[in-house]
Amino acid sequence: MSNDQVIEDQIEAKGLNAPRISLAHVQSMMLRIGYRYEQPEGTTTTFCHAYLDGEFYLGTGFSACVSPENFNATIGEEVAGKKARAIATDKLYELEGYRLWQEIK
């Protein structure tokens, strides 16, 4: 169970029902995220850029290794992608939280 799910369960168990950004809302938005990977030539670095609806930039995850002999593009993409998803999730909570705050103030 993810940390986000643990927090969601705690909120629901305590009956906290004021307006908020739910995990389900963020998860539905995550389905709209596209990822673009790049590995600059001559490096052992992999970048993963996250875009909402293919256009709105949310963040970049990266991975790198010291020894070129240890570089594996598949592993690099997996690590960079995981970091990009975490950054995108946090950014969506932040942006959607701001949107909700504007609506209720």
C-alpha cells in the first residue's frame, strides 16, 4: 500500500470531509500524463520528463551511473520514470490544491 493510500485511509477513517484533493482525483489525472525519455549521447544519464496532456510540463526525473560499463538504458528509464511519476504526483497535488483553494476562498 502506498503512503498516499495510507494517508487517504486515515482521512476517511477520521471522517474529514471538507473540500480537499483526493487520492482518486490525483490518480485519475495521472492517467493523463505522458512521459518523454532522453539519454544524452555519450553520457550514462537518463531523463524522464512528465507532461500533463502531452503539453503541460510537470517535472523531470533522472538516473545516472558512474561507470559506463554499468549503464543499462532499461534500468535508467525505470529509475528516471519512477522519480518523474513521484514528482508529477506531488506537483498535481500542489496545483490542484491551489485551484481548489482559489475556488473556496
